[in-house]
Amino acid sequence: MNAQSSVIHYDAALNYMQKNNVDSAKIEIDLHMQNVDVQLDPENWYLEGFIYKELYKKYENENFNSPYRDKSLNSFKKSFKLDTVIARTKTTKELIRYLAGRFYNDAVLTLDSLNYLTSILCYEQYRDAALILDSILDIKKKDIEFYLALGTIYVEIYNSDKIKNLQFFNLTRDTYMKILNWDPNNYAANYDLGLLYWNKGVHLMNNIDYELNLDSVMQVQNYSVSIFKESLPFAQKAYEMEPKREETLIVLSGIFYSLNDFPKSKAFDAILKDLQKEK
């Protein structure tokens, strides 16, 4: 496509948008953007982003996986990166802000056991947009908030069938470890990891098939003990941070009981009872 023909398509797309004919504008901007020479001009990316934003609003406003929305954001990102016109970059940021808000809302709406993959994709798009809007934004607070909620969904799926959904144990563990990599002192991630490991050990112990040979039974028991030991440092860390949280005392008492350390189990149980008396 030669430059003159490309300009004709750009002007036609702009004209159609001024007449609120977004469908015809799409045809023209798609033809215009086929010319690689126009892809260094932020104005072209801006118009493409604007047209696809309007297509999203018209056709895919309730589509959590909207291709129009994805393309719009991508075009605005390219425009913003190339642009040196302050007035236009300001407008571009406002449009990115609009899309970021929609991505975030959809990430929240889809954060459940059926749609969590869509939620992750929406959150990542939101995150990318948010950092464009504010390059020094401390996004980790939002990351931790989202991934704590995601971990809860993974636990829910895992608990629904611990054998069939074993991979969700690993996903839960990895999610909470990611949070602790960002913030080692995050109470919720420490507590939830301690609880996750302890519950797995209890499940293994409660489901031992004693018709197996002695060696097999011992292997399961030994593995359960190793799981209990893995839970301990996370539960202890949570206790150090929040010594008056009942749920942490319950888990610690349970862990030590499972490890046959009955004195420590009783000690935490006694702390729990004293705490409950204070209420």
C-alpha cells in the first residue's frame, strides 16, 4: 500500500468516527495500519486505539475476554510510547485509565473457581496499564491483594477434591510463596501456607489405607510428618506477627499435636483458652 492510499484510509476512518460509524471506521483503520510506514506515528496508533475502544463499548462491553479491548489498550500503549505531544499523551492516559478500570473490575468479577484464568489475564492487563499511568506506582500492594484472593480460590478448588485437584495445592503454595517473596512479613500468606501444609498432612494421615503393607503405611506417615514440619515455620511466623489471633493458635496446637509434641500442643491450646476467656 502506497503512502497516498494509506492517508486516504486514515482520513476516511477519522471521518467515519466523526459520524459515529465505528464499523466503517474499523475497516479503514485496519487498511491504514497495514502500511508499516505509518506505525511510527503515534497519531495512527491513537486513532486505532480509539476506534477499537468504541468497538469494545458497542459490541463487547460485557465480554471479559474482549479482543477489541485488548487491541485498544495495545494501540494506546504504542501511541503513548511514541508520542511527544503533551496534550495528546494526556488524553491517551485518560483513555488507558478507562480501560484499566474496566480490566480491574472484570478481574474482580471473574475471580472464582470457574473463571480464575480470565481473572488473571484481566489483572495482568490492568497491572500493565496502571504502570503506564504511573511509572513509579507501588503496584505490589495491589499484587498482594489480588494474589491472596487468587490463593483462596485455588484452595477452594483443591479442597473440593484433594486427589483429583492435587495441582491446585501446588498452585496455592506457589501463589503464597510469591507473596512472601514480595513481603516476607505478610501475615495472611504465612498463616495460609501453614494451614495449607497442616491440612494436607492431616488429610494424608486420615486417609491411610491400612490394608497396605507396613512399609507403605510408614512411607505415608513419614511423608505426613515432613508436611507438618513444612507447615511449622509459616505458622510460627504468623504467630510472631499476630500472637492473639485464634486461628493461628489453633493451627500451631494442631501442628505440634500432629508431630507428637504434646506439651507444646497443650501450651498453645492453653494460650487459646486464656485468650477466649478475655472476651
